[in-house]
Amino acid sequence: TGPSNKEMRNMIQSLQAHNTLLKNEVTRSKKRTSELAVQIAKCRDKQELEGTEAMELVKELAVTEDKQKEEQNKKRIEELTSTIKDLQKQLKTSHENQKELKLLLDVFKGSVKESRSKGGVAGEREETSRRGRRTDAESAEEGERSGHGSEE
């Protein structure tokens, strides 16, 4: 029994030494795991911060783009408004010219054939220019007074 007891003691000592080594390795692994967990937490915080900063940058960029689009739209509206005003002025001028030409045509139609000479028409044209600046009602009254009413 002596040699087998000795062999058993050696095996037990060997297993205890191996068990101690494994316990030390487990302790080191736990320590390393906790260190890695701290690093992972720091990385997550950093990622979240960077993500938040990135989101803020994206929002700022979107706001900037919206402002630029708004400014472009304002410029377009101003240009369109200016164009509309110009067109309205041109329309008003065209209406005034049309009224003047209609009045001239009415005077020309109403004049007697003998008075349609160049001199007679030129004099009436000057008179028509003055009338064109008056209202239609005034022009009609004056035409009736002078005997040159419209004969359409």
C-alpha cells in the first residue's frame, strides 16, 4: 500500500497545483473581461456621442439646406412679382393704345368723305390724342357735340 499511497499523494498534489493554475487563469480572465467591458462601455459612449454629434450635424445640414431653398424661393417669388408688375404695366399701356386707336378709328369712320384729306385726318389725329387721355364717357360726349359720333 505504500507505493500506491505515494502515487495517490503525487496525483492529488499534481491536481491541486493544476487546479490552482486554473483558478489563477480564471481570475486573470475575469479581470481581463471586466477591463474589456469597461472599454466596450467607453466605446459605446463614444459611439453614442459621435452618433449624436453626427445627427446634430445632419440636422444642421438639413436646416441649412432648407434656408438655402427658402432663400431661392424668395428670389424666385421676387423675380416673378417683378415680371408680373412689368406685364401689368405693358398690359395697361396696350389697353391705352388700343383705346386711342379705337377712338381714332371711330373719328375716321365718322368723318365725312370730303374731309378725309391728309390735312383733315392729321388735325383730327391730334385731337384724338388729346381725347385718348380722357375717359371714354368724355370722349363720347365730345364726339356727339362735334357731330362725329360713332357709326359702327
